[in-house]
Amino acid sequence: QVQLLESGGGSVQTGGSLRLSCTASGATYRTYMGWFRQAPGKEREAVAHQDIPKSLTYLTDSVKGRFTISLDNAKNTLYLQMNSLKPEDTAMYYCAASVDIRAYGGAWPPGPDIYNFWGQGTQVTVSS
């Protein structure tokens, strides 16, 4: 079992910054960690992925140049640095992790079905 605890959400104005954190506890080996978001009335969207063994990162096009995903292995914490925030970034942000080695190494970026564990979410609201 993996427990994921997100923090760092909040309300900012357009152009502002936030840093989301996701601290993992439980399983010591994880293959992927990622950030997803879901706005009211919209489908869940993948924002960023971290391939932990290969140290690869992926950002969806709409956040490239503004967001950065990073992992501090010593702290078991995944970060999402969000700069130049826009109102369309408003959503609940979820952290996810995969520990399924059998599912590792497939399509990149991984689909949401690869992730076994999800956090409770942290709200990000960007006002214009």
C-alpha cells in the first residue's frame, strides 16, 4: 500500500505561482508518479509524469514552459512547480503513484490506468 498526501494548493491571481507537494509513504519502490487534474464538469487530465527508474519527466503541452515536475527521493516527495498560472489551470490536482513492476516500461507517457494509488487532491484556484 502507498499513501499519498498532497499539499500546496490555494488561490492565486493570474500569473502567480504555487508549488504542490506529494509525500508518499508505504511501498519503497515506485515506478511512476504523476499529477492529474480535474476541473468541474471536465474529464480528468494528466498534467505531468515522472518515470522514477529512468529519471524521465513528461509535461502535457498546455503546461510546458510553465510547470515543472521533480522528485526528491530522499524525502519521498513529488513536486509540481506551477508558474504563470492561468484561470484555466483551476482544478483539483491529484497525485498518483504506480508500484506495479509488470506494468512498467509500456507506453510513455503512461495512462491513468497504470497508476495504482491516488491522493485525496488539493484545490488550485486561479482568478483573473
